[in-house]
Amino acid sequence: MRIIGIDPGIAIVGWGVIDYNGNKFSVVDYGAILTEAHTEVKHRLKIIYDELTDILTKYKPDYMAIEELFYNNNAKTVINVAQARGVALLASTNQKVEIFEYTPPQVKIAVTGYGRADKKQIQQMTKMILNLEKIPKPDDTADALAIAICHAHSFRLKSLDYRG
């Protein structure tokens, strides 16, 4: 199965495409969609949509795993991230890619086994699980790969439940 993980943001959208077959991971590609800070939000959203649509068209994932929105103290940041997240959901829906959403603690548990793992622990485990030489940069890219790993593990557990 091919999974694209998405870490949504307005300035940086991290993405990572992995294949997961027979409990084995292989990295297809990963990167980040970057938008300029002084660009109008509507133009930033169009950049995100267009680039993500190109990525989805190129790699043809079976599933999109995306982080659920979590609230912080800055309402403007939450609104902008929510808009970028909505654009990612729209791009995936238009490409007929099934979407799964995960909370940050779900991703942490799936990757490290600990729901309160810090960012460095998640990045290090992502690097190990995917057999990468170094932790992908920017951090949003490593986070996107972790979200994809989370979906692979969750999907495997769900399929085991059906067989049991």
C-alpha cells in the first residue's frame, strides 16, 4: 500500500510518501511545500493545492494520512493551518485518495510507543523505522513521514482485527 503523510501548515506543508508491504517500509519520496510569509493567504492556499495535487498525481497514493488540527493559543495560526489542512483534504478528495486523520498522541504512540514522546524521539524513530541516513528536514517533512508510519501501523492493526 502507498501512503502519503501530510503535516499541514500555511508556511510549510510537510509531505512524505512511503510504501508499506508485508510489514516492510520503503520511502518513495518526501519534501515540503513552502509558501512565502508576505504572500496573501489565498495565494498561499493555491500554491499548496496546486503543488499537492501534482504530488498526488505523480505518486498515486492509496491513502492520505493527515494530522488532526490541534489548538494552540494563537487563533490566527490555527485558522491559517485549518485552511491549509482543508486545501490538502480537498486535493486528496479530488484525486480520489482515501483520507485518514490522526491526533499527535496517536502518531507518537505509533512511532515511539509513547504518547508523550518529544519531537526528537519521534524524528529519531522515524529515521530508524524508514532506514534513512539522516532525519529529513525541515521538521515538517519528518513529521509527515511519521504520520504515514502511523497510518501503516493503524491499518495493519485494523486488518488483524478483521481476521481475528
